[in-house]
Amino acid sequence: MIGVIAALLAVPLAAGVVCFLVPAKVAAGITVASGVACFGLVLALVPEVAHGTVGYGSYLRADAVSGVFLLATAFLYAAVAVYAVGYLHGRGDKYSRRFYLGFNVFAWAMLAAPLMGSLALLWIAIEVTTVVSALLIAIEDTDGAAEASWKYVLIASAGLGLALLATIFAYYAGAQVLGVHSNLAIGPLLRAGGRLPAAPVRLAFLLAVLGYGTKVGLFPVHTWLPDAHSEAPTPVSALLSGALLATSFYAILRFYQVASAALGTGFPRDTLLAFGIASLLLASLYVFGQRDVKRLLAYSSVEHMGILAIGVSFGAPIALAGVMLHVLAHAAAKGSAFMGAGVFTVKYRTMQMTAMRGGLALLPWSGPLFLASIFALSAFPPSGVFRSEFQIVAGGLASGHYAAAAALVVLVTVAFFGLATSATSMLLTPAPGPAPLPAPSLAAPPGGRQVPDGGGRADQDGAGRADEDGARARGAVLTADAPVRAAPDLARGEPSAWMVVPVLAGVAVLVLLGVHPPADLADLITRAAAQLRGTP
Amino acid sequence: MSSPGVYVGAANVIAALMLLLEFGMLRQAVVRDQVRLYAAQSALISVLAVVIAADRDLPDLYALAALSALLKVGAVPLVLRRLLGSPISEQTPGVAGSYTISPASAVLAAIALAAFGFFSFGSLGIHDPEAPATALAIAGAMVFVAFALMIVRRDVASQAIGFFSLENAISLAALVVAAGLPLLLETAFLFDLLLAVVVFGMLIRAHHARAESLSTADLTKLRG
């Protein structure tokens, strides 16, 4: 199995380097191959880690908890790699090569994080995800992208500074028991358990929740998230939301394990419950005020990260199993929703939901799939999100957290109404008749948004690409409520089949997770939940 | 009460000097001079590493001190100067008047935060005889002043330097309570910092090219 781990660490990195050196079309093929290969490698790893821990020295380690997060990231890496082929169609060679370089290295860092056997290396992997993803957010070279990437890199890096401080205090705690040459290896820290000194472990956990929580998007350190998710290219938004947030949450879980072993479960669970409820409350309210489809989904991500934190705080076995399933289901649902939303932004050349009308009629595949993704995300049966949230609520009731479980149900329902209202308006409201093409205007009207998506893609008939590219090149502002430079082509049809297939796969996975998870996956989730409860 | 040993005394003095330099960065209007103050602060970190290496007989720390000096005193300021080009070499309007509150209020707020950090970290109960508690408390104060620097200055260069100095504060805390951390990991941390510096520099350069200023006053379009 060490070969599989080594391959997981080598393939995406090598793919990224090669992609920068070859033409864009070849880079697209290499990226898809790398994504599919990594997903295959993780699938090969799952049965092994579902029944034991795989490690190499104290620096590489894969257990069931790692396996869950690897699976979520690898699935999204493969799906989004396919989606990116359609998304980047018509983009320049230089842009595409830079994109694929960053995309693969970003995926590499996210795959590497759960494989790190030491809290120090875990921090380094998460920091690498930050610097790479900041460049990917900025790649569109718009005012919005520049602002979002700066806020992201500054806030996330400051948060990771606190996480580094947490790592230092974890080392101090470990050194008191394991000696000064301990290297923050996760296994020995967990085994040291109750012998670790309480004060530094408590401080380390608090700093880790605050620090890594910045990247997870927990309230009140979530402020970068809606900006970055909305301004990044859609494939990057999908990875940020479905994989990066979860990977950062994985880091919190490792500190949670150490803190629970050293302090007992009271303090860590109470801390996570407070952050989780606050995040869920904020997100479920903010979902209502959004006009930008990607910001809407970004706030939904804050909501789901809050649900994960609350689920862990419940502590019951069924709730922890629900959390592990939720990581997978959220990755599939949010990835599908972002990719579906990306098709809409390409079709309508705006991110404003008020301008997206008649989606069900205009996008025969993406319309229903986007609706299915939104309903799945809102925990409609038979999606995996329904199953996971049901388990979390059941765990809350079983562990006596009645008020928190009730709050969870109420706030998730509130968020559902926000998401469902927006999505159904986009899909079911009839499209307006063809609008006259107004005179060009580069001035940004109030509320105007530049569209990072959509540049260079055309509908099946090829109309509009030149206009759109030209508009982008001149920095045109495309808005929903104001005159636009290039009118959207509202002919019925999909922008690209490459952008439909991965969404279809995501929805299929959601149904599979909701109806009947495969036996190996069920074993993996059960073991991961047991590990979170303290079983080695 | 016994007087502190050479190591503890040196650690505390160096930590206090680092905190003073942190305030200098907060108050300094010219980016070039902020970078110099950062380099001086980084040099003090290397000196402290040498002191600890000698006191505790940790030869790895000599290598770490050299590497830290190479990267944080040499490479990082160099990379910043190269990436920022002309904006760093002059007092640009975007930097000189970049306070979100008045300079006096900023300094007073930073002093209050430093006191809060000092007493918070000082009350952690870390009573290891080898860990100078005062230096650790000063590291806590530096963390808060670094955050203040990122918040009260409204220009990308100061905010970036605030982050780099935050890393120096964490390095100080690490030297005090985690001096035995394996060299391999310390080295990885340092190269990770260098990577972050390059990315910060690229984004600053892109911002300057777009806005013709280092000011972040116009980065307010994304809300809600």
C-alpha cells in the first residue's frame, strides 16, 4: 500500500509540472488522466484503511479518517478535471497551461494533507493549498478576482499562523511526554493521550479551531470564503468548496482527536458546538440575501461546515458516522452544484440569479441536474446529504443534545428555503424574450459584477464566443440588471457535454450514498467514526 | 527569587527588542524601511537560535539559525524588493496615509493588544524551567501587534509584512517552547514561508499594476 500512497503523492504533482510544458489540449488530457488515476488509487486504498492504519515511518500515515477525506478530494479532482475540459474550451493556451499547473498542484496538496503522519507536515500541506489556490483565484485577472485573492491569502495565512502556533503548543505538550525529539507524529500523540499536559493541549486545540477554522469557513473567520468562491473560476470554486474546506476540517479533527484523548471530550465538543451553531446560523440567514449564484453556494458551504462541527460535537457513534458520510456527500453535492452553476453562468453570461430565467427549458441536462444538486444539498431524500444529516440529528438526540439538534433542523430548513427559492426561480421562471443589444458601456453600474466564468466558451452553435472574449479582454462588466456588452445566447442547448457528465456523475454518487453505500465504504465510515471516538 | 540565567536573560532581551521592532513596523510609513525592520527582527531570531543552541547543546539549532538568516534576513527581503520593484523604493501616497485610524490611536490600540497578549500568554501556566515565560509572553504580545499591523494599515505591503512578522512571532514562541523540533520540520516551515512570500509578492505586484497604488482602499467591491 505504500506504493499507492507514493503514487498519490507523485502523480498530481508530476501532472502539474508536465501540464505547464505541453500544449493546452494535451494538458487537459493529462489532468483528466491524473484525476481518474488518483481516484482509482484512493479506491484501491479504501479497503485497506477501512481495516487498519497504513503508514511509513512517522511522516506518512493513512487511516480510515484519512481515507474518507481522500475519497472526497479524489472524486472531485477527477470530476472537476473532466468539467474543466469544457470550461476551458476556447481559452488561450497560456491561460490553460497556467490553470492546469495550479489545478493539479492544488489537488496534490489536498491529497497530501490527509496522508501526512505529523501535525507539522499537515500544516505545511494546508499552507501549500492556500498559496496555490490564491493564485488560482487570481487567475481571472479581474478586479473582483484580485480583491478576493488578496483577502483570501491574507486572512487564510493569518489563520494558518494561528494554526502553526497550535502546532507549536502541540509539540510542547508532546515533548513533555515523548521527549524533545518527538516530531508531532499523530499516532504517538494519540497514544500519549491522558499523559499530555492539559493547558497547552487546550490552547493548541482552541488555536487550531480558530486557525484551521479560517480555512474551513467557520464563523467569525469565514469572511474570505464568499468572495473567493464567487470570483474563482468555477472548477476552482468546486474544489475549494467540496474539497479544500473539508481538508481543513480534517486538520481540526486531528487536533480534536488529540484534545479528546488528553482532556476528555467535554471541552473539544463544546468548542465545536459553539463554532458550528454560529456558522450554521449565519449561513442560513445569509443564503436569503444573495443575488449571485456562486455566493449563494459559498454560504451554503459555511452552513455545511457548521453541520460537520455540530455533528462532531454530538459525539455519538451514529453522529460521527454521519459526519464522515457528510464529508463525502457534501463534496459530491457541492461540486455538482458549483459545476451546474458554472454552466448557468456560461449560458447567461452573468452570475446574477435574477437574470437567469427559464433554465429548465434552456438547459435540458444542466437545468434538471442543477435542481437535483440543490435539492440534494438541501438534504432531500434519497441523497447522501439527507442520510448524513439524518444520522447527525439522530446522534444529537441520542446523546441528549436536544436543543442543538432542534436548532440544526430548524436552521437547515431555513437554508433549504433560501436555496430552493433561488434555484427554482432560476429554473422555472420563464425566460424573457430576446432583449435588444444596447450600446457598449464599460462603466460598472451599481451592483455590477464581472463574470469570471464563461470567457471563451460558446454554445453548441458557436455563437457569442468572440463577443464574450472581446468583452472580457476589454474588462467589460456583465450584469443582470443593467445593459451588457454581449447579449447571452438563449438558444436551447448545453455549452459543452464535458460540463454535463461530471455533474451527472456527482448526482449519481449522491443517490448511491443515500440509498445504499457500498460495503467497503460503509466499513470505512464505521471505522473512521470509531477512530474519532478514540479507538486506535 | 533567583536572578535569571544568561540564556533566559538573553531570550527575554531579544524578545523585547523584537517587540519594539514590531511597533516600528506598525509606525513606519515607508515600505522599504518596513522591510529593513523585518530583516532586523528576523536577524534577532537567528541570534536567539544561536543562544539557545549554545545553552541547551542543540547543534541542529545552529543550522536552523543559519538557514533562517539566509532566508528571512537575505532571501525574503530580496524577493520582496525584486517583486515589488519601484513601489517599495519610495514613499508612495498609498502607504504613507494608509492608516484606518489615526497613527496615535493605532499605536495605543497596539499597546493595549500587546498587553492583552502578554498577560494572556504569560498566564498559560507553562512553567518549564527551560522555557523563559517572559519571552513566551512577549511572543504573545507580538502576535497581537502583528494582527494590529495587518488591520490598521490599509496597504498591501504593510499587510504582507504584518503577516511575515506574525511568522517571526511564532518562530519566537517556537524557539522558546519547541526548540527541539526536528530540523527537517523547521526547514520545511521556512521554505513554506518563502513560498508564501513569493505568492504575496506576486499578488502585491499584480495589485500595484492594476490600481497603481499599494492602497487597499478600493478593495471593497465584494460585500454581503
